[in-house]
Amino acid sequence: MPVRAKFRCDSITQNEHGTSITLYPVTSGSDENEKFYKYTPAGSVELSTINAAAAKQFVPGAEYYVDFTPVDSTPAA
């Protein structure tokens, strides 16, 4: 069963290895945000990328849906 969460971009940091992006669950600002906060009260997502075009998709303060969908695969033996 997929799970959808809503996160806000908190920070974007450039370093010698690329870009690090940190997101936290939304907590307020709209009825939708308060609903998401009820079910996703804490946590964080940290992404690192060397792809500049991908990093530009994230903006501090912007909100993003994060979908967690199980992969239907058999583990390698």
C-alpha cells in the first residue's frame, strides 16, 4: 500500500560533492498541511545529488509530496 507524506524543503547546501537537500514534514499553514501533520508528525528526508538540474527542482520553503511505494521484487539470493 503506497503512503503519501508532505514535506517542506528546509535547506539546500552546496559542497564539493554536489548538493544536499533537507526536507521536514509540514505542520501548518493549511487544512491539508494539518491533515498531513496528524499522520506524519516527525521525521526528515535528506537527499544528496551531483545532478545540478535535479537540485534546481528544490526551493527552500516549497512543499513536496513524497510517495513511498513498495517495490514488488524478490531479494537476490
